[in-house]
Amino acid sequence: MTKLIINADTTRGTIDRNIYGHFAEHLGRCIYEGIWVGEDSPIPNTEGMRNDVIDALKNLQIPVLRWPGGCFADAYNWKDGVGPKEQRKRMVNVHWGGVVENNHFGTHEFLRFCELIGAEPYISGNVGSGTVREMSEWVDYMTFNGQSPMADWRKENGREEPWKLKYFGVGNENWGCGGDMRPEYYADLYRNYASYVRSYGDHKIFKIACGASDADYHWTEVLMRQAARYMDGISLHYYTLPTGTWADKGSSTEFDQEEWFTTFKKTFFMDELIERHDAIMTQYDPEKRIALIVDEWGTWYNVEPGTNPGFLYQQNTMRDAIVAGINLNIFHKHCDRVKMANIAQIINVLQAVILTEGASMILTPTYHVLRMYSVHQDAKLIDISFTSPQYVMNGEAIDQISVSASINLANTLHVSLCNLHHSDETEVHFDIRGREASKVSGTVLTTETLQAHNTFDQPEAVAPAPFTNFRYEDGNLIVQLPARSVVVLAVE
Ligand code: AHR
């Protein structure tokens, strides 16, 4: 049993909607097939982008979408992806599977896709192999509302008005696939490139520096020391690898209780990472002006057997749903510093919310959790306190439950709870202080097996259902959380 105290009259900041952001890279079947099928495709589409995907993503209320990479971003020349499609250059996607990239999905298509799904675009520029001029011209092309060679070219290519692009990343993983740089070198390059990422008129670009991988605190330290005043945000990348090794990351669907447990143990590390990177940032930025942008997170397993190893295609089970719930609760907790997060990746790659096969599309358990949790977007984080029962396996212990609470503009209190245990349900006794709590409703995602997932034959095997497993005792709400579950409650 857990006693959960909710101080409903004490807020701890605002949960930025951008914490519910996504990431789309030219990788495997994410862009081509997942989003872009072309105007002539038999798959119903809007200007080449598949309608089923557009509808599903609109329902998810995606606030922001990062593109074109990832590693791809630092090999990308944006000029290859504008103008008449038949004249666009073809290139080899060196990072991902060595396939030919025909550049049919470029700047115009991406920004149109964002309009169609109602998301803000977040573009990653090329520092690793591109020039300062190319980056500067890209921003000019997209955002300049006057006469310039780039703005004129944009108009020739069919777009009169500039786009209101806000988020721009200056490089990606420049410590690795983006150029193998030392932080000292990248920090200087960042200053150089960022100074040519111009804000035209009163339209201000939010500049995001490439941040650390995992626990590389030295990278954050150097970037903050050398370049803090030139950035609005700095990124952090952390993936959950159940086995902890890149050589054999484990299967997305064939795993046992121990791997189930270690997956969550590794997910909780996100909390420590944010705390430690935040502490370094706070030395240089005590006002917390600079945002920590977790622009790549999620599970990373071995690819599905028989698929291209460079395409990073994996299935998605109830385990992924809980990983999403835990991470989102962690981001909420740190909402004073974490202002954006982008799950990797949106379709057909890593912890995807959508999988496609030809004309068919399915929603994953992760999709359902993000949709259930979307009530937290832009809501006030509420102070809570509880001591979780421990989930013990082979002598190791982690919290069995993960919880977060917020109040939205309509004054509804939402509480998201994950029960990580593979077999045990648990009871949560609510002590809601500072407001009445007379009406409760909820949604649950839970499954009979740990490995349950949606397939093209059984697309609804894992689906949310109304949650009714609660009662009142002496006026207090008591919730019975099923094993392997994510629950979101609305309290009015
Ligand atoms: O998301 C897959 C890859 O992971 C991205 O391209 C890269 O930034 C990271 O290493």
C-alpha cells in the first residue's frame, strides 16, 4: 500500500507542452513510407503525406517535431531537398542502411507536414559536414520576410510567406556521428554557427546547442562555461537499453521478467541524469533561462529479425508503455529545467508511436500512453509526496510505482500512475489536500502478458480502457493499480 499525498494548492511550475515532442529522422521507414508516400501513391494522402498517419498524429496533439535527424542531420544539405522533385539530387544515406535518399521529402514537405498535424517544427542544422553559410542560408530561406537570394528562391519554389520556425538545433551528437568533436572545439563552433542563425524582425529563433550523451557531464560543463550566453537550450540524449550493451540490446518482444525489470531500472537513470546535468547548468545559469532539451529518448532494442539492421525497426509492448510513463513523469518533475523532450522516433523506428506496413497502420502501446498523458500538457505541476513500495529482483530494488500530478486550465487534477511490477497489483491511498475531490474518472492501459503488443493482425491487442478500480473509504480515494499498468485519473 502507498499513501499518496497530493498538495493540490501547491504548484511546482508548468509542464511545457513541448515535453510531449517527437522526432522524425531520414532513417529506415520513418519518413519514406511512414510519412511520405508521394502524391501518386494508392495510399490516401494529402500532398504526398499519408492521411491515416496525419489523423493519428493530430489526435495525439503533438506540440513539436524534430527533423531531419539525428545523425542524418549532419550529413544533410538542405539545398538538395528543395525545388522540383524530379530535379532533386539523390544521395546515399550513409548513416542508415546505405539506401538511396531521393530528397523528395525536404524543407517544404516537412514544414507542411507540421502544419497538417498541428506541430511546431524543430530543425536540426548541419555542423558536422555543412558550412556556416549553408546553415545561415537555410534559416534565411525559411524565415526571412524580405528580399534576399534565399527568400526569393523560397518564393520561386512556391512558398510566398516565410514560415514561423522557432526551434533550431545547431548540430546533433557532435561528440559522435556529428563530427567526433571535443566539447572545447564544438563550443567554439557552436558560437560561430549560432551567430549566423539570425532572427529576422521580431521573430526570435530559439537556438539549441548539441548537449551531452548520457552521463558525459564534462560536455555540459564545457558547453555551459564557453557558450551559455549564446544558447537558449542545450540537448541531452539518453536511450533505455535493457541489457546495457550496444552489441546485444535484447529483443523488443522476447524478454523475461529480469529484462522487464532492468529496462525500468535503466529508465529511472533519466532522473539522475537530469538532476546532475541541471546542477552543472545551474552553476552558470541559476535563473534557469537555458532549457534542457531531451531531444532523443526511448527504448532501443535489437532490430526485428529479418529487417535491415540500419533501419532500427522494433516492436513496442506494454514494457515500452511503462517506459514512456516513467520518463514523462520524470520530465514533469524537472519541468523547471526540462522544456522539451522528443521521443525517438515517431514512426517505424525505435520507440515509435505508429508502425506501418504498406497501406496498414497500427498504434503502439506507447502511442496510447502519450495520448492518455496529453492532459498534462501546459498544466501546472502539483506537489506530491509518497514512498513507493519496492520492486525487488535478484537483490536489486527499484520503485514499484511512478506518479505525477498536474492541474490544467479547466481546474481538473490529473494523476498519472505506473505500476511496474510484472505480477503484483498495488493499492494507492490518496490524501488530496487543498481541494475537493468528489468526482473521479480514469483510463488504464494494462495487459495479460509482459510481451503483449499490437500487430497488423491484432491492432487492438493493447488498447486503453475506462478505469473503474477505485473506491472511497472515509471520504478518501483508494485506487487499485493492476500489475503492469499505466493509469491516468481525472479528479474534479
Ligand atoms: O535515433 C537514432 C540515432 O540515435 C540518431 O540518429 C542519433 O542522434 C542517435 O545516436
